[in-house]
Amino acid sequence: MCRLLHSYGAQFGAQPEEGPDAARAPIALTIDGQYRIRLRALPRGGIAVQSRLRSLPGPGRERDELLAGVARLACGTMREHAAACVVDERERALWLQQAAPAQSLQDIDDAVGSFTNCLAFWSKAIHTV
């Protein structure tokens, strides 16, 4: 899967990110000159696609209201989109992420296209919550 993913990235001039295991390294891409996404191979096959949406405010009312609004919006989009809005493990940012099966370059391209469409929505909506 990693070779397939790296082959996909190479079509766009993207190289695997630096790290201890270059063969398993994620790929960073910019789509349409504005959407930064990161792709990585999943251990059991398929790919993960993710993009950072925004930083979270510190603990308090503003943060609570933002998270409640994002949760409402996320619930409303679950039926239409495979991507999910999540809080990172350090609880500092909101991310959009999606796991997708991928057996070919076309599968990866389809997943990236679907994710980018969802990201376009979230990139605008996140600032109105």
C-alpha cells in the first residue's frame, strides 16, 4: 500500500515526509492551491486522509460553544460524507479525517476527491459555527 500511495504522490511531485521509515512515510499534498491534506497508508490496507481545520481556544465557554456547534454540524453531515470532524489527541485542534479502501491509484484519487469536497464545505462552515 505504501508504494501505491507514494506513486500517487509522485504524480503531483510530492515526496514522502521525512522520518525514520521512509517506506511508510505519509504524503502531504495541496489540492486546488488551497487545501492541504496528508495521506498515509493504514496498517491493514487502505489509506487515511486528514487535514487540520483550526486551532481550538483554551478551556472555557468559548471552546465549549465551538465544540457543541461543531458536533451539531458533524451529526448533520454524517449521512452525506465519509469524513469525520475530530479533536486531535492533544485537544488543541479540529481535524477532518477519513479512512478509505484503496487497491489502485484510481481508488486513492477517488478518496482524495471525495475528501476534498468535504474539506471545502468544512473549511467554510468551521468559521460560522
